[in-house]
Amino acid sequence: MDEGVTKKIIPLIILGFIILFFVLKNNNKKQSIERNPKYTVVKILNAEVFGKNFTKYTIILNGKKVYSYGNRLLGKDEREEIIGKRVFLEYDSTNIKNSNIFIDILIPDTLQVPENGWKYKPDWANK
């Protein structure tokens, strides 16, 4: 094989393995949440841009400061508006860092949340 072709193929193979790694890792996180789901309501302490397409939310979950990432990029006004709001959170009960935040499901202050959250997604959260 020509040396120039080899120099072009090797980086492509490496890139393919990197993409495969992240796809499998993301799939494992999703499957873990599906196997060990827990649901609760959290207050957003901070929201900031993370990368090009994500928003990083700072929340308190089970007494620990954790970060949840949303694949919806929020503008500055939207981020400022969401800070201090209560929102619905789905997370992996075996790894609280593995979570999905639902900022479109705003929670009224009057909703009573069980101390340990819900094992099953409440009907009102499916709207």
C-alpha cells in the first residue's frame, strides 16, 4: 500500500474508534438510567453553555452538588430565567451523575416531592 494512503487511513481508523467509543458510552448511560430509574424535582442553581450544543445545569441532588447536561442550548436570557426554578429530573439511582433534566416540565412550589423521589415516572410528567 502507498505510504501516503496509509497516512490518511490510520487517522480515519482512529477517528472511527473514538466515535464508536462515545456512542457506546452514551448508550450504556441511557441503558443504565432505563434499568435503574429514579425521578425527582430539583432546583436549578446555575445554567451555562457547555461545548457548542449543550447546557450544563448545576443542581443539588440527594444533598450533593451535581451537574446535569441538556442537549438543548439555551440563550443567555433563557439560562437566567431558569435559574432558581424547580424542574423534573430523571436519573440513574446507582449513579446520580447520570441524569436527564427536563426544563420544559416546570414544577409548582406547591407540589410535594417524596423524600427519595419516585421509582416510576409520575403521570403528570408525561405531558
